[in-house]
Amino acid sequence: MRIRLIFLIIFCFVLLNACQAMPVPDNKIQQKQSSASESNSTSDSTTTGNDNSASDSSSTVKSKATSDSNRSGSTNEAKTPPDNTDAEKNNQSTSPVDPSSLSNTLMAWWFMRTEDHSQPSAQEEIDLSKYDAWYVKPDLKGDTGKTDITDPQKNAGKSEVNDSLKNIDKPIFLTFDCGYENGFTPKILEVLKKHKAPAAFFVCRHFIEDQPDLIKQMKEDGHIVGNHTANHICMPKASEREIRKEIADNAAFMKETTGYEMDPFFRPPKGEYSERTLQITKDMGYTTVFWSLAYVDYDVDKQPGAQYVIDHFNKYIHPGAIPLIHNISRSNAEALDAVLTNLEQAGYSFHSLEELRGLHD
């Protein structure tokens, strides 16, 4: 009896120790794994993001970096590289406005010509200034036109015209679209230098690749070289990631090929755009540039002739104009000197697109 009692006591003691050494139950392990999984999922989402949630993801990353910087006392955490050197940033939106929430209805740029040298009307569906997008320079001082550029001497005999001319801002912003080189761009650059006229050249990757020396000359002469996408894509038909890649790759290729940074001005290929695409380009730091004067000059087999170009400018020019001129046109190259001379005689002056950047901020 005593022996059995001793064995019973020993058994109870062993059993008690065994219970204290038991592992954590399965449900506790599952809870810890679930918590770790949620943490990793949040981290991955913040780092990679996607076209629709990139804005939130970027905000999270920025907050985390700021918090870490505050804790460590470092001043280097908040430094951000330029757009064209940060591939991840170029594929994410950091705007408080989600571009995917805006209309993506494809629109083609249009305007209504006037013959009294006043600024033309254009599409009214979208407030372009919200997106740092322009087709004229607005808010000019004084009367906006109604002078006869075809005969400056005739204007001189009219006191009311003379009075208005004294108070008119009459800037012109010359812009050229460069899909490829057709042998006329050197002549265009020569004429611009003669008239001390700054201009903007919107280029695609092919032009940069084929004519790096012309790009360098443009920059050395003080002109703007803007973005026309790498492959002349239709903007509204592309995803946000595709749009950002087209623009960022074009800018990076210019830097790599010529050593010059691409200027932060953008012209949508074929004038095709939507509210969504305007927001994306604004988020990337670009000013979008449409136009208020244009004509069919891009068909190299059906050129309008130099006199047509001269007459068109005489008839439709206006203060704050942004003409669209194609560099591949023989007619443009032959007419440009006379066009600029006529404009100077009529009191117009040539300005850089830099004047439009952030105009309504």
C-alpha cells in the first residue's frame, strides 16, 4: 500500500511538470501568423502600389520615411530624386486626385479661328488651367487685338489703333512638333537665331535617336525641348502606367543621349487627351501645351506653299498665340523668315513657354 502511494505521488509530480512544458496551442500560432501576414501584405502594397492606389501608397511611404527620419534625427530621408531618374515614382501617382476617378473620354483638340486678331475660342468642356494646360496666354493687358497685320502702315493712320497698340501685350510662343527630320530644322534654327526668337520643340524618341546634334543645338541656342511621348501614342487609350513610362522613358533617353534634361512641357500626340491624361501629366510635373493657330503643313507630298503660310499668319495671328508648326514642312522653312519679320513689324514679340508654367497656381 505504501509503495503504491509513493508511485502515485511520483506520477502526479511528473504529470504536473509535463503540463507546464506544453507548447502554445495551434490557435495562438495561427493568430501570430495571421498578424505577420497582414503586416507583410501592407508593406508590399505600400512599396509596389498600382495605378489606382499609388497615391495612397506613396502617401504611406512618405509618412513612414518622415517618421523614421524624426526618430533617427537624419536629414537625408526626405530627399527625392528627379522624375526621370526614379522609375518607381514615374509609375505611381502622388496626387491627391486619383486620375482614374476622372473622365477618360477621348477628346481631340479644336479651336475656332477669328479674323479680327482676337484670341480664338476653344473647347469648353474642361477647365484647362486646373491641369496647368494652355492653348494661349490668357489675361493679357489691354485690348487683345483687332489690328491689321497685313498692312502696318494702314494701322498707323488710325488713332484708335495706335492708342490700343500702346497698351497691348502681344506675345507669341512659337512651337514646333518634331516627329522626324526632313532636312529643314537647321534652316528653322538659323531663322530663329536671326530674330532672337525662343521656341519650343516637342520631340519623340526617334527624333532624339536620329538627331542628337540637333537636340544639342536647340538647347545651346536657348530653346525648350519638350516631351511628345517616346512613341507618339494615343494618351486616353493607354493605361496610367503606360503613359508614365512613355513620358519618363523619352525624357531619360534624351538625357542619356544628349546630356541635356528634357524641359517640363508636354504636347499630347495628335492633340488627343482626356481629363485623366491631363491629371497624369500634371502629376508628373509637366505643363501641357495645345495651340491656337495651325494649318495643314504635315503632309510632305501636299505642301501648301510659303505664301500660304505667310498669309495664314497674317490673317489669324493674335496676341498670346501658340502656333503649331511642323519641322518637316518645306513651306514652313521657306516662309519662316518673312512670317517673323511681319510679326515684328506689327508689334508682336517672341516669348518662352516658361511664362505659362504654373500661371494659375
